[in-house]
Amino acid sequence: MPMTTNKEKAGARLVEATRALVPLLREQAAAMDREGRPTRVVLEALNDALLYRIDIPEEFRGLDGVRIPDRVKAMYELGRGNGSVGWGVIQNNSLVRYLRAQTRLDERALRELFELDHAGPLACGAFYNLDHALGIGEKVDGGMSVYGSWSFSSNIRITAFMLQGMTWQEGDKSIRGFALIPRQEAEVADDWRVTGLMASNSNTAFIRRDKSVFVPEYRTMPVFDEDFLEGAEEYPYDSIALELAGMAIGMASAAYELFVDKVTRRAPWGMPYELIRDMPTVQVLAARARAAIDVALGRLLQNSETIELGGKETPPDVIASADFEAIWLSHQMRDIVDQLRQVIGSSTLAVDDAIGRYARDIDALCLHVTFRRDWVDETRGRELLGAQMHGEVSMSTSKVQHAPLEPTNVIDEDEYTGQRVELGAI
């Protein structure tokens, strides 16, 4: 019998701890939607389970990474609990993995981040987007003076730091990169008013031009000028697509549980059956939906295991296929939940209805630009047919064609006046 490694043991404990949180996440779901962020009790529970510290080194009270299949299983359980919470955990951990992989970021910045005693995400920001999420950096003694606005900064109201994109001048060169900025240095716009992933607090963060903040040089990281810079050539493989799909499947599984409970207690409207479950069409749907959810989870875990075992030697096309299937499976789960919802009816439109919440959250996930089927299907199809276009984003490579180095969202002094979101005691 093969020996169980420490990494496998840590992963198993993580999955078990996450599964234990499901009742709390469901109980707090309505309150989190109203507040637009996780509640304090949820943040403390997530912190105790080390869900925000999965990729933090052990010396800083972290798990130092777990196997990809265990990540997916944990995110499946978070999905069963609450999609907004799962989204926030996944975004935090993906950002931490990105920072740890960068050789151009001073280790002092990482140490400051990892040493934080913070019950919540350590950092947030649209860190993968250097085309549209740009602020301005101006070189000063010892660092930079930074201002700008950054939309869709998931976790912004509960995080300690934010990693935001910016552009600055070095001689005659325009440089694009990141600044790691304490969250309290920025204001938050009250602009996250949505119907899905309501508690993900993906508000716009902004620093006014006349209130620019100082960021020491060691907390800045150049990524490229006309080309990628040494030490930042490759975006390391990240399991974020697999984890988000695990969350989507978890939400579908939770919706199915609620569906079964409702159809076994309720009578149908306008039909001669004692209970909804007695309807043949509902029985067929129950069988097909359960099979679809189980097969989706099985395939996702199979792909996760393949990439875990292959490590850095996993062929790019295997990764591209796994990521594409993760997106495809998420859309299948959205369709399944919609079919379940159709049976239950208009009661799922209620803001606090749990099936309705899972439906809205999966829909929000599938509408995210990285999960939209229009460009994802086309891009993957071109890869399979050998018909790639010059400069397009590829699913099997980290190389990306970036937009010109022109910031598009520098705010004037009066923008967002009166829209600041207070953090309260968190």
C-alpha cells in the first residue's frame, strides 16, 4: 500500500474542514448577500480552516499548497455552501500562487503579506489584467506615488492588501506592472449591486489623484515594457479554472438536494398528482440531473489528477483541454440548475430562495469573461484545428497579446464622491 504523504494528509484535512463549514455558509447566505460580503462569523471560520492560507508557506501558518484534486474537492464543498465565499477564496489563493512564482517581487513584500494576522483574504485585485485595470505610478525617492481606479476587485472590503496594475515611466520607456498597496490606503465605491455572487464584494477600489499614496519600491513589480521582462515571462499554471468548476458543480449538487426536498413535499400546480415527485417528467429529470452532476465531478477530478501527476511536464494541450472542459462543465451545471428551477417555479425568484441563489451565482460565474463560451469555444476550436490567429489569447500558453500602455481609468478628484463603503469593524 502506498504511503500517504504530508501533502495528501493536509489536503484531506482541508476537504474535511471545508465540508464542515457548509451548514454555516448556508445559514449565513442571506445575511452575506445583504451585506455584500462574508459576515464576520464566516470570515473567522474560513480563517480557522486555513482556506485563505492554502498556498502560504508553513512557517507563516499556511498549508504550503495541497494537491490539485484536493483543491477541487474543497471548492466543491464551498460551492455546496455559498458561491460568493468560494469565489473569494479561489481569487485570494490564485493571487498568492501568482506572487510566489514571481522572481521580480522583493521577498520583503511577500514576508509582510504572509506575516499578517488577518481574518480574511490577504490580498485582492484584478492582478491578471494589465490591459484595462491600470493606475498611474510616478517615481519618487524610495518608491512610487500611485493613484487610479480598479474595477471588479473581488474581496476588496475584507482584504488586507490589494495588488493592482499600473503604468509608469522609466526614461523613455513605459513600464507596466503591479503595486502591492495596503487596502486602507484606497477608497471603495458602492458599485457592486448585482444579482449573482452578491457577497463577493467585487467593488471598484480607487485612489484619488490629489490623494496619491506612497508605495515603497520593494512592493512594486515590473512585468513588461514592449515585451515580458526576465523573471515574469510565464504565468505559471494555475488551477483556478478547475477550482471554479468544482465550485459550480458543488452549487449544482446543493441545488439538486434542495430540489429533491421540495418535490417530495410539494403538490404540483394544476396537475393530477399528489406530489411533484410523482410526475414522470420530474422523475426523468431527477435521474438525468444526478448523473450529469456526478459525471461532471468525476471528469473534473480525473483531469485534476492528470495535471497533478504530470506536474511541470504536463503537455500544454492536456492543460488546455482540462481548462476548457472545466468551463464547459460549469455551463452544463448552470443548465442543470435552470431545469431544476423550472420545476419548482417562481418561488425561486425570491431573493432569499436558496435554489435561486445557486442559480444566480452559477450564472454570474459563467458570465465572467474568462468563462464565457463565445470566445472560449472559438479559441479552443482554433487550437484543435491548428488555425490560431496572431496575437490571440491561447488556452495552452501563458503568452498574451497586451493592449497599448495607456491607462484608461484614471479618476478625477470628484469621481465617486459620496460612494465610499465603510469597512466597519472588519
